[in-house]
Amino acid sequence: RDEETGSFNKGILERANGGSIVLSNIDALDEKFQKRLYQIIQELSDYDLDVRIMATTSKNLSKYVGAGRFYRALYTYFSGSQIVLVPLRERGADIEMLANHFANNWATANNVAPANFSEEAKNKISSFYWAHNVAELKSVIENTVANVTDGIIDINAIELGERKAEAESTDSNDDGLKLMSLKEAEKLLIKKALIHTSENRTQAAKILGV
């Protein structure tokens, strides 16, 4: 309710009537709100509203459903019409195009001449993992261009974080399984369960059956 007029404010769905709502990172919604959201969606037909509801996620929701971390009915609703975007690291041509776009936009916004990428610099950004996709690329390019003074973006001008990866074991058998003690295996399973559940100990315990 508005404090000045006393009238009730329109909710998000009412304000979006005739348009769309995007729920970003829907996997982050808590369990109660997931169920409530599904209930709201099912009740939309009872109101004079025309709203398209879309959701985004970078997670594998089907695995979340299997682990009891995402409401199955809500997943079924959104999975009926989904668009899967290929990670940026698998779109080499797009990386260079977007890098030029972000560099030129920064130059225009700051009234400076556009900078050009050297071939070595292009190869560096094209081979990077880009775990956070376009947002990470944009941040890196803008920070890089801000520190360029000669109009050339070379390989040394681009600072990229190192992607941490577990080294492959050399003491594995023909099936690719590393031989380890039961205690080591237990620690590894716990670690993987915590990573899979984003450090949610309750969900990790549920997956491990403890």
C-alpha cells in the first residue's frame, strides 16, 4: 500500500501485463518460493493478465531436480520451451566480435580513439575459458582498454585469471579410475557433493545418503 495515497501498488505481474518478466538465475530461488511461484503461474488464467514469464539459469536444473534442490513441477513448466545457449568459450568468432564491440563502446563513452587487438591478443582471449561468459569478457575488455595508451591491445595488456583445474591422475587403471584408500574416496565424494550443491551441507548429505 502506498504510504501517501493509501492505494494498493500494482504487483510485478500487473505492471508487466502485456509484456514479459525475466527471472534471472532461477536456480537460486529457495524451495518455498519455487513452489509458490509455480502456484502463481498456475493461477494466472484466473486473472485478466497477459504476461510471458521467462527464466534463466547457468545450472543443470535436471540434476538439481534429481538432487531435490529444485521443484520438479516448476522445472517441467519451464523445460517445455527452452533455449540452450552455448557457452562463450565454445563460440570463438563471437568472442572476437564481442571484444571489439566492448572496446569500441568504451572508447566512444570516454571520447578516445578505438584500440585494436593484436593477433596474439585475439588468440589469448579466444582460448580463455570464460567461466562467467559475456559478463566476464566485458569486464576484462573494459579494464584492458582503460589502460591502453598507444591504441594497440597486445597480449601483455590483457590480464586474465587462471582457471583452476584438477590435474589428471597418472596412477589410474584402464577404466580411468584412480586407485585410492577408502578414506581418500570418502573425502573426494564429500568434496564433489559440496561442489555440486554449492556448499549446501544439507543437500550434500542427502545426496550422499548420510
